[in-house]
Amino acid sequence: MKNWFKKILAITTFLLISSFAQAQEVVYFDNTNYNQWIQIGDVACGKASFHLYVNQYYNQTDGLYYYEIYVWSDSYYKNCNPSYTYIENVIVYVYDGSVYSNSLSMDYYLASPKTTTFNGWNYLAYVYSASANQKFKIAWDGANPY
């Protein structure tokens, strides 16, 4: 009877922990998806959605490629008005040829929606490299309308 109770308790604990754990979401970037918006989430009233964009350019002065990362807020309140997008635990990783290394970590990022005075392009960060095909990834734990 005691072993049966321990098994039930262990399974219940595992299920509770699993239900509260969030899977980290990730988008990978390389030369196949620079300069195009990547949509994250479904656009709907009361839902969080955003787009990621990487602009690549070369600086002849220092011989480096720069990758500017932008966020476009596409979240809406339940009343269908545009909202900010609150993105949790944002991490930018850079690929060094064998592994992805943490380059930038933020507890959160708040992206502003497009308005009559703001074009909607929220600057997140930039990555620079000597490689024209630098690989990197952006990871986060979740997003909410804010």
C-alpha cells in the first residue's frame, strides 16, 4: 500500500511540474531568412503575436557584417485594440562553428505596436561577425499582450 501511494504521489508531482513548465520557443536565423519577417503566434483578439526581422549589412570600414534584430508587435487586447507585446526571457545566441553561445539575455522585452507616430520597428539588438552567413538563434519563454 505504501509503494502504491508513493507512485501516485510521484506521478502527480511530475504532472504538476510539467503543466507549469513552459517550453522555450526558438527561431533560427541564417542566410536563408535574413531580411524577412518571421511571424510568431497567431494574430487574434486577446492574443500575443509578434514578428522577428533581421537586417544584414556589411561595413567596409571594419570589415564586419552587422545583423540588426527587430521586433514588430502584432498583439491585441480582448477588445481587438492593438497592444504592446511583452516577451519573457529573451536570449540571443550566436553560433561559433560548433555550438550556440549566449550573446545577450534580457528578463523581458516590451515591443510597442505601430502607431501614427511610430513605424512599429522595435530595435532589439544587433549581432556582428566576420561571416556573411552568421548563424544565430533567438529564444524566449512566452509572450503576452500588455
